[in-house]
Amino acid sequence: MSNQTTFKTHQSLITPDETDIQNFAGQLKGQLIRPQDGNYDEARAVWNGMIDRYPALIARCAHVDDVVAAVNFARQHNLVIAVRGGGHNVAGTAVWDDSLVIDLSGMKQVTVDPTNKLARAEGGATWGDVDQATQQYGLAAPGGVVSETGIAGLTLGGGMGWLRRKYGLSCDNLKSVQMVTADGQIITASKDENADLFWGICGGGGNFGIVTAFEYHLHEVGPEVMFCFVFQPADNAHDALRFYRQYTESSPDEVSSFAILGTVPPTEHFPQAAHGKPFVLFAGLYAGPVEEGQRVLQPLRDYATPIVDMSGVMPYAEAQTVFDEDYPSGEMRYYWKSVYIRALDDAVIDKLIALQAEDPSPFSTIDVWQLGGAMSRIGPEETAFGSRSAPFLIGIESNWIHPEHDAGNIAWNRKVYRELQPFSDGNEYLNFPGLYEDAEQMVKTTFGANYQRLVALKNKYDPTNLFRINQNIKPTT
């Protein structure tokens, strides 16, 4: 399968000439990067090593005014726009062939108001940047589970992380955003200002403009937390997942956990006898007092004799990085999809274990995300994100190294996705989108009753679909 997806983009009708490009470059406080420049290959590289695209221009922005200039230039010359925040989207939409990339990666400033428990972060910041700033005050905004993930893509797609059950999704904790619209205007959206747009960006993706700054509500977290990270042998994975199901039925909101099926890597962290064998990982973070977290998470550690138990009390910011080394930037190839399931019943457990046994890569996993708690107490129409009723999300993560293995790994992933559909309502978590090859149907199904409201917003704020390299909601105007 090609790394190009089924987005339909038209050829530029007005080609910028050299004078136009030079004038544009002169407007920028940042830098305009072109294919002939020495830093072009570095600037077009993204996290997913499967993505190898060649934009026409890369505007590395240093200020919101640069974003305005870039949007206006693209609109005037009918250029395709790709927007780069952290560059961590698994579909690689931060870059696009023959496009103008509007690159926010240089806009990473984070400021914290500890008195009012607020943080303002520019659109190029990562969760690591936010955690570093907020943890100085013992505060945190609900982010993801990998610190190198950009805040923009994760938040606009909802945002599930280690605090999801205690404090909700990333988008649930937004106070306001600053964004640049398709007509080049800088506006603020919040519950009090441009409230319709604010509703739409809370889970509706990058369809309505470029968010250049996010303002988050913060919560008291850490500085130390209890973190569970225990690898069990998968000799009896059925019993392990049944135990995990039972554990999640009574765990408090402070616990956000996973059960992960995978293969033990040949590293010094694991006994040699376990290398290459299947595991069931119980991982969880307790968002509350450490002593209470030790007690509540202990059953996951006591279930059986583990391969290795890496659990312990650690700084919250460190817990946020535990998965980082498993997802190196540019070194591996990634294809991820997801399925919300109605229950983790025995039939689902049997199916997950059988499908994991067919996995062609030792780096791939099937992840069972525990949902519920605070994130489920927001109604499906309160944010664009939609339904939150599922008790579990299955993350299907295909991770591999060599290009010649692309087809086999993608085929396995799509088989898992397809065979889990009978256990699902058909919804997906749009931050795990494959390569958006099913984008049109995916967004209609997942947004459900909110879809037509989102189309109306698209008609209002981006009627020409300038922002279309995303989980695209097509305008009807």
C-alpha cells in the first residue's frame, strides 16, 4: 500500500512565481524553506517513518502573524495546506506532496497561571513541554501517553491519556483557543466567544482553522504518582484479560489503565528466557495520593508471577514518558486503527488473543484502553467528540521497521479492525486513523448525530475546504 492516501486535491490554478515567493518569505518572522535548501529534508521529516512526502514550501512560523501570512498566501495561490504541530499524527498529515506546510513546531511557548490553574500553550508544543511547565506548580493538563506527541493534534481529536478517567479528555479541559481561520483572521473561541466554533474544535479536528494557542484548565497532579507497569506471561492470556475486566469494573476514577498484548523485546529490561514470547502488560496511573494509589493498583501487580514488574512511585512527568522509547521518531513505520467495543466479554477476549498470535511484527500491540469515569460523564452532543458510552477502546498498533513489510503489517491491522466490528458500534478514535483511507465514512459514522452540525460549521468557517488534509468534514456550500 502506498503511503499516499485517498485525499483528493486539485492542482494549483495560480502558480506563485519567484517574486511572489520572495515577497511571502519577506513577510515571515520565521523561515520559508524550499526544496533546494539544506534543511529541507529535516524539515519535511515526521515521526512516522513510512511517510516520505515532498512539499513545495515549508513556512516555519515564529508568530501567529506568520500563520496568517501563510494561510493568505495559500488561499491566494490555491495551494494545498498541510499543518504541522508536533508532527506526530500517525497518518503523517503534517506534510503533503506539493503543498504549503504551515509548520508551528517553532511555536512552543507555555505559560502557567498557577493561581487560576490555567496554562496557555502555543500550537507547536508537545505534551512534554506542557508537563515541564505545569509540574513546577504540581499541576497538569490531561494529555496523552507519549510526551513527544503534539498538543494540537491530540487535543483537536479529543485527547486520551493517563488522566482521562479522573479529569476527562484533553478537549474537555480547554478554556479557549486562538486560531487563524480560512480568511486569515485571528479569532478567539471559547464557551463565551464564538461558542459554536469552540464546540466544533473540541473533537472535530483541524477542519475549521489553525489553532495557534490552547488555554487549558489545570488540575493538581503529582509531583509524584503511583504508576503500575507489570508484564505478565501470556501463557494464560484469557484468564489475565478476564481478571483485568473484573478489576476495571470496580476501579475508581483515579485509575486510568490498559491491558496490552504484545511480544517481549530482546532487551536488558527482560530476562533472556522471556525474549520473543507473548506478554500481557497491565499499566495504570493513579491520579491521587501515592499511598492510596499503591493500594488500589496492587491487585494488578499481585495477579500472578510477572516476567518483570517496573511499577513504582515516580514523578508524573516521568510517567508521561514511559512509552516514549517504544515509539522512536523516524526509525519505525506505524499504522494504527481503533475500535470502540461494547464489552470486554469472553468472545472479544478470545478474538483479541487469536488475532495477536497472527501479528507479523514483534513491535506491534493490541491495546485495551479502560474508558469511563469523567470522560464518560459528558454528553455526546456537548462536544463534537461524540459518543463516550463505550467501556473500552481497542487500539490496534502496527509498528515495524522495513518497508518491504508494509503490506503484511497493514493487512494484519485491517484484519483486526474488520473482525472486531461485530463487537462495536462502528465508532473509531480519530487520533488512530490508519492513513485516512476510509476518512469519509469514518467521520460520518464516528461523529454520528453531530456530523450535520459539523458540516454547518465547515460551511461557515471554511466553505472552500482549505483545511482538508485532516479527518475531513466536507462543506456543502
